[in-house]
Amino acid sequence: MKTVRLLAMVVALLLAGCNGVQSSLAPAGDQSAAIDHVWQIMVWTCSTIYLFTLGALAWAIWRRRTVAMREGVSRDPLLSRALFAWVVLVVGLLTWFVAVSFLADRRLHGGTPDLEIRITAKQWWWQVEYLSPEPSQQFTTANELRLPRDRTARIELKSGDVIHSFWVPALSGKEDLIPGYTNAVFLTPRRDGTFRGQCAEFCGLQHAHMALDVQVTDEATFRAWAAKQLAPAPSPSSTTALRGAEVFNRTACATCHTVRGTPAGGRVGPDLTHLASRRTLAAGALPMERDAMAKWLDDPQHPKPGNLMPAVPLSKDDSSALVDYLMGLK
Ligand SMILES: [Cu+2]
């Protein structure tokens, strides 16, 4: 009974790994589907061969016990023919695997893009720029990637410091972001949803807290979002928020962060123009909530030790006003 329950748990865990927001086994786009296709072919072929080989081994052991012991080593010509056929089969399968992966690889980088995005990985967050031939149509955000369904996005990948790796398992395979070099991935999502991306190359202390929130929606929703992102930051809507804005611009915040439409133009940390429209704080380390924001400002080194934002000493009132201001940056 115990064994059965244990087995059931193992199977449940395995199946759980096949779904969810960060699984390459639940492909939500053309590129991940191409990779999944190769994976399915390989895993099923190899499993079949493995079982077949084990079966043959068991049969050989059984025969050795019963027949061969009595008759001595078999010189059956069928044996060498069978061996030859086996070699041909193995070489044939390997060649097929090579062809299948080659074709899948070509599918990963094809297509004419409908939109161009540049992602720059930094220790330990993602800068996301939506590019356009029209400079007035470009905007920058951070730690989230929104994509329209059934459109192909070409994503230029750069690094601001060390090597990182861009990986949204539900949409595509890994691609490194290398200092001084530009890589690219194509993403063609086919299913609405929220997916999780994760830096997949150890890049320092907070490598694990370097997540990317990916949201795929229909094109109209995407366009509405992009239009809002393009706009400058909303003006503070209360007196405390106004005071928060003043604190932000008076202290070190403004030297590291940009809030478009205000004097703050720093480029060290994430663009905060529409910060509160994101779902997480600090690359997935915290939820986008008032309390979490207060905690982050009070001591950024506590939830994300080693990250490159220092604690800025503020009075209690200034700090709470600052939270008001930031939570209003929708
Ligand atoms: Cu990284």
C-alpha cells in the first residue's frame, strides 16, 4: 500500500512538472513547440529502445541459463545478421535525430518580426525596451515582457555587465546575453497567459531572484498597454504622493532611476515610469503591494541581499509619502 502511494506521488510530481507557468513541456508558442516536438521524438524513441534492450538482455540471460549452457556458444548466422540490422537501425535513428534537431533549430530563428524588443540583462533585473523606427514610439520598462498573441517578436538580447541567459521555457529555449555582443530570439506566442522567465546562467548573488514576468494577450489589449506605457508618468494625485515625488527627486533615487515626464533620469536601476502597473517588484522578488514596497525601500538588501540598490535613509513620513508616490505610478 505504501509503495503504491509513493508511486502515485512520484507520478503526480512528474505530471505537475509538465504544466504551469514555467514548463517547456507545456509549449505556448511556435518556438517552444518546435523544441517540444524534438524532445517528444527523442524521449519516446529512446525509451522504446531502452525497454527493448533491457528485454533482450533479460532474454539472453534466461537463454544462457537454459539453452546455451547445454549447447555451448551459438554460431547461428542469424546472430550476425541481427547485429548488422541493429547497427543500421541505430545509425539510422541517430541520423534522424540530427535531421530533426537541425530542422527545429531553423524554426527557432525564422520569420519576419512584427515587433522588435531589446532586452538588456543586468545584475539582477531585466531592462525591456520596445523599439520602433519612430523614436517617439519607443518606451522602456523592466522585469516584465508583454507580447501580443499570434505575432512574432524579435528580441535583441544584450548584457549590461556579466553573462546572463534569457529563458522563458513556455515560449522558447535558452539564449545567452553576452557583454559586448548582441544575440536574438524570436517568440511567437500562440496562447494567452502568464508565463515565467528566469535567468538561466549563474550571474552572481541574486541570480535566482532574476525572474521575468511574461504576459501574452490579444493584440488590442497589448496595444492598449503599450499606449499607456508610452505616456509619461501620471502626476501625483494626493498631497502625500506629491511630497513623495519631491523626496524621490531630492534624494539619490532620481540619480539611479528614470521616471519619464519628471526630472528623474537615472539609468542605473529599472525605469519606474509605470512601476505600479507591473505585477512584481525587483524581478519577481516581491509582489507589487504597498507593504512589500515599503519593505523594499526600507532595506532593499533584506529581501534581495547583495542587489545593487542601497538603502536610502529617510524619515518615516518621507518614506510613507514615497510609497504613496510610487504606488501611484500606474
Ligand atoms: Cu542573470
